[in-house]
Amino acid sequence: MMQQTSLLAWLEVQPKLGDKQRIVLSALKEKPMCNQDLAAKLSWPINTITPRIMELRQKKLVVEHTKARSRETGRLVIYWRAA
């Protein structure tokens, strides 16, 4: 359940976000995901996801959740979550 203050903060930043930023942030509000998972979920190329994550991190709207091995590559990846 979302706290009232979180909802107010979310509504406040909405007009300041681009469409793709808003979509990525919404997906991360559902559950933490790595860039590859986001690309698969949204059917976007990875090079569309990566800059949106960086932009959202700079706005402090996305933070690191954990690091884990990717199912696809076996490499260590960062799972992001909405702040």
C-alpha cells in the first residue's frame, strides 16, 4: 500500500518526467527489476532503458535495490526500485 506522502510526491514529479521516464518508473513501482528485465517487460531495446534509469537516478526517483546474477548472462547486475 502506498503512503499518502509517497502518493503526493509521485503526483508532484509526474509533470516533470518524460513519457519514457514515467513508464520506466511505473514499472519499477510494481517490482524491482534490472535493465534487461525492464527491456523485456516494456519490449524496448536496452539502449532505451539505460539512459532512462540514469536520468531517474539523477532525479533520485530510482535507487539500487540489490545486485544479483542475470538469468540471461550470468553476470552481476543491479536491480533497481522506485525510491
